[in-house]
Amino acid sequence: NPARPATDYKIREARKAGVKTIVIDPRKTPSATKADLWLPLRHGTDPALLLGMANIIIQEDLYDHEFVKNWCHGFAEVVERVKDYTPEKVSRITGLPAGAIRKAALMYVNNKPASICEGMGIEQSRNCTAGLHARWILAAITGNIDIEGGEELRPQQLPNVISNAEISMDSALPEEQREKQVGLEFKLFSYDGQDIIRKAMEKSWG
């Protein structure tokens, strides 16, 4: 993605090393033309696609049993939830061939370690919460969390990095000014919500 040069560079270098890539995008972008598999789905149907991939991985018993047993909570509920997302149903929702959906699921699960790069696409859609939940379900059931080359867990505050909160100096705002925040009804995104997240992160990472 040329809009994120650092990420684009790393993906290009990974391709040179033989890493396979799947691009999920309604548009035929430069990234899509270079991908091993391009999925031009109907806009906004990402969650259905990802749940369909999870369904295939679970139904074909390709999930990481050990990781799920040791680290996943709610797996039984996930199994029930994704049952409805058969390749045929997901095909009708997304406009993608059922074979392409299965191909994506198998490519993802059989090329471990795997990671999913998201940001300026799915996270700016109206149903991004459902999409991101589904994206992390995929990572969890395949054991692609906290492994090199997968979804690495790392401290949010890296050495010599100044956080957004420090730059914007949220803590310096008087209480009456904080209460004027636009979108205050969305508690998690409010200053108070961010304070809760920051404290939890500090507890884990220092």
C-alpha cells in the first residue's frame, strides 16, 4: 500500500523472500496486482469473508488445537457462530466465488506464521468492529499470536518513542474542557475511556 510506505516496503521485501500475500480489496490496487490472491469482495462484507474463512478452518479441523486449548476463551461460541458462514453463503454476501474463499482460508492456515495487515481500509468502514473481531478470531484459532512472523505482542511504549497522548498533552486539559469533547457518548473513545486503556497498558508494560 503506497499510502503506508514503511509497511509497503516490508511487504515487498517479504514477497522477495517467498512470503505469500492475500489482498482483500474491492479495487484492483497496485498491491492487488502483485498479490498471490486478490479477493475483490463487495464493499463492507469483510466480516462475512473472515468468518467464512474461520468456518472452513474449524470445519476441516485445521485450527491450532493446542493454542486454542491453552489461550483462547469462548472457542465453543465461535464454532457455533461461524457455522452459518458456509462458503456458499459467504459467496452470496461478498460476491466472491466459494472456491476463492476456501483458497484464501487454506493459504492463510497453511502458511504459518501469518499476519494480517489492516488499518486504513477495514478500520475506516462502518462495521469495522465486527471486521476486527473476526480478524483476531482468525489469528487466534490458527495460533498466529505472539510468534515471530505472526501477530507479535510487544510493549506499546517503545524506547525513545513519544506517544500520541504525550504529544497532545491530554492530561493538561482542564476537566471542563474535556467535557466538551465531540463524540463523548462513545465512552471508549472519550478521554476517560482512553485513561482506562492507558492505565491497563501501564500495568502490563510499565
